Amino acid sequence: MVRPTTNNSLRSIINPVIFVLSAFLVTSCYYDNEEYLYPELPGGQCDTTGVTYSAFVAPLLASNCNSCHNEATPNGNVITSTYTGLKNAVNSGVFRKAINHESGTSFMPKGGNKLPSCELLKIDAWINQGAPQN
Ligand code: HEC
């Protein structure tokens, strides 16, 4: 038995639902990056004061970098697990470029998301102090 009226009204409900779902899928992929997943402080602020090697930089590298950049496995000739190794990479400029995904470098962390922008700003603040072992 053909009931075109029912089919049409069903379709008029289902089509918008499919449209909304696909729009959601597209935008959820589009926004699937770390800046949206890990928002900064309320109001989009990032506190870059008082960043130290011991309290901020070293633990960040331990979580994100040292597995591939230690003395036993210095990928790309870069060691992030020691202050001296890190300082060399900072001084050559390659450290800052790699984590900020600037062209001409391998983007780090390799195979992972770019670090959240507030963490990058804090690292910049530390580098601008002269990258001290503080
Ligand atoms: C899964 C392993 C892995 C992780 C995690 C990783 N790296 Fe690397 N890194 C590499 C490899 C391998 C290279 C050598 C270049 C290449 O193969 O892309 C490299 C190269 C580099 C270079 C030199 C880039 C260049 O263009 O010469 C720097 C600087 C660097 N990594 C810093 C970091 C920092 C900082 C982190 C953490 C935020 C990190 N890496 C995380 C594997 C890794």
C-alpha cells in the first residue's frame, strides 16, 4: 500500500535531521584542534609571568618530548631531557620554530597536536628571559 503523504512528511522530518547532523560532523572536525579542546584561562588570557624552567618548561618537555629526545634517543640530534640539550636547541632557533610549526622545520611534537597556544606563549616568555635554568 502506497501512502505518499506519510512518506513525504517522514522525509520532511528526516532530511533536516540528516542535514543538521552532517553539519555538526563537519564543524566538529573543523574545530577538532587543541586550541578549542584545551581552552585558555577565562577571557582568553594567558598568564606568562614567572615562567620557570623547573616548574613549567621541564615538566612540559617531560610529558611531550623527552620520550623521543633523551640522551639515549636524541631524534634529530635534539635532546630536551637535559637543560644543556634544550639550551642548544633554543639557541639554534630550531626549538622555537619546531613547536610553533614554522615552515622549514619538522613539526613537534611529532605525530601529535601542536601544544596549546598558552603553553607556546609561556615558552616564548621563558625564551625571552634568556631561557634561564631557573
Ligand atoms: C614520537 C617522537 C617525537 C616526539 C614526541 C617529539 N619529537 Fe621532536 N623529533 C622527532 C624526530 C624523529 C625528529 C627528527 C626529524 C624528523 O624525523 O621529523 C625530531 C626533530 C626535532 C627537532 C629538530 C627539528 C628540525 O626541523 O630540525 C626539534 C627541535 C624537536 N624535535 C623538538 C621536539 C619537542 C620540543 C618536542 C615536544 C614538544 C618533540 N620534539 C617531540 C621525534 C619526536
